[in-house]
Amino acid sequence: MSKWIVVSDNHNESGILYDIYEKHNDADVFLHLGDSEFQYDDTELSLYNRVKGNCDFYPEFPEENTISNNGINAFYTHGHLYQVNQTRMKLAEKAKTLNAQLAFYGHTHVAKYENIADVHVINPGSISQSRSAVEETYAELIIVDDENKATLNFRNREHKVIDTIEFKLNDI
């Protein structure tokens, strides 16, 4: 079993990334999808694999990246360079070219799960400024490795699960 924690768009709010990290210190992967507005080497943000959002201005941030854990490949980016407000197809296509089963993005501040062209496309929402009727969220992804089963939990700031989606990961 592996556990992934995915956070985005805390917009200069300090403390919340530490809080999530401490709550899930057993996780295998920690991702931050941009718009922290922190310096790249910030102590709190450094706990996460991170990419640059449209509100991050330090050159050390990569625009996008990939990560693999226990045979699961993921592509992650903030999303603004992929026009995610209109469509997530470009994001899914990029993930496919990288042999990634998962694509993570932020930017919209709306928690969302979609399966696009056999890529599981996930936005954890914003931990600090939701732009939907749903409260502020982050994502916890639990993968049963030998069965390729995944459970996606959207959690609120109090770490309570507010929505759960189960899906099967495809072999690459």
C-alpha cells in the first residue's frame, strides 16, 4: 500500500502545510501543486515535491515534474500552462506521453476527479481559498499496489474526509 498527499494553492498561508504533513507523516509521497507564494527553499514547503504556480516567482521552481512510487507514475503541474479552466485533455495527453497513470493539477481551486483517456486526472482543490460550494480541501490517495486499486479522499482543513472516489489504476 502506498499513500500520496496532494496539496495546492495555499497562497502564502503558513502552518497548514506543516499541519497536513504531521497528520499524514506515514505518507510515501507529498506533492504541492503550486501557488504557495513561498520561497522555493522554505522549510515548510520543502517537505513536499513542488512545482511553480502562476503566483510563484522564484526561478528554482520547475513548471512541471514526474514522480514514481511502487510502479505508479504521476505527472504533476500547477495547470495554468495547460488551460485547465477550459479542458484537462492537454494535461491527460501530456501524462500519457510520460507513461503516467495519474495527472495532478491545481490552479482552479476546485476539487475534482476525472478519467480522461485512461489517465486519472486529479485536482486536490485549494487548501486556503476554495472557488466552489465545497470547502477548502486537499487530496489523500491510497493505492493498494498489488491490486492497482485506488481510493481518493478529499479532506478538509480539519482532515475529515468529505468525499471519496474509488478507481482502478491501469497498467502502463
